[in-house]
Amino acid sequence: MSGMKHTQTILMLLVCLSLGFNLLIPMFDRRWTVSADSTTFGYDTVGGTYLSYDSYNLFGSWFTTPAYADIEAMNITVFARTDTGVSDLPLRCGIYEYVSDTDAGALVAETEEIMITDYNGNWFTCQFSSPIPLSSSTAYFLVAETDWGVDGGGAFQGTAESEKGVSISYYGALPDPLADETSINYKMSIYAGIKIGRASCRERV
């Protein structure tokens, strides 16, 4: 009898395990639209073209956020350099709404101001005072500005791409909205650090 009870117990356990496994499959079988490890959006490659401060102070390019819910921008990082012999230059960054490929709209948020200190060129990160909510799969302009008139010139950097950016001759608190931009055919070396909630997905059909 003990052997029969032991066999029945094992069979019951196997049935329970099978039922539990079948119930769990629909929970994990999803169709993900993007990779779950994205933590930036923008262009994190050092472009080979100098975007000079000598004529313009503010440059920006538009990029599209990944398909995640609950996106928050924490900071903006840009590749920048000073001219040889220039000690440092003030730098601030920001996010603008996208109107068209050649037109930025309302100011979303502005970062702190830091100093550019490297004439060989380097990545510099400006922090937001608090997380900035952004919409999923939405285009925004990421911009950076410096006051080259303080102590000489320098440059941001980018890569040629048609109607991918704008520039204006301006320095100060970021204007709201951005206006009188000049279209530039460059993708700026700039990106936003973001926190993400969850990937957009749909249930299995």
C-alpha cells in the first residue's frame, strides 16, 4: 500500500507542475518591440566634422526616443573642445520639442552649466536638476551651447546628415521657444542619458 500511495503522490506532483508551467507560458511569451537594455538616445559617436563656435553658439540635432513607457532624461552628454590655449568655456544643454527637421519648438528642460576644459576634445555631461519625463517614440532636439566669446573659440563635433540639426548665434539661458534657427546638415555628437520603465509590448496572439 505504501508503494501505491508513493506512486500516486508523485503523479499528483507531476500534474501540478504541468498545470503551473502551462499557466506561466502566456505570462512570459510577449512580442517585444525594442531591446530592454537601452539607456540613451541620441548619437554617441565622435563625428569627424567640427561644428565651430566662431559663428554660432548653440547647436542641436533631433533624435527619436526608444519605444519604452516611463522615459525620464537624467542628463545630456556632448563631445566638445576648446581652442588651443583656451582654459575653459561654459557649457549648458537642453531638450526642445520637435516641430520639423529644421525647426525646434518649445523648451522642455535646461541642464546645469559646467565648463569645457579640454582642447583635445572630450565628452562632457550636464545634469538636469530633476528627471525630465519624455514621451515614447517621439522626436526631440538635443542642444548644447557655449559662450565662445568669453575666452576664445572651440567646436562641437558631428557627422554629415541632411537636415539633421540646427544652430543659432545666441548665448544665455536657453530661449523658449527656439527661433530663427539655421538648418545644418550634420548629426551632432550628443545624447541623453535616460531611465526607462518597461518596453512596449503586446500579448501573444
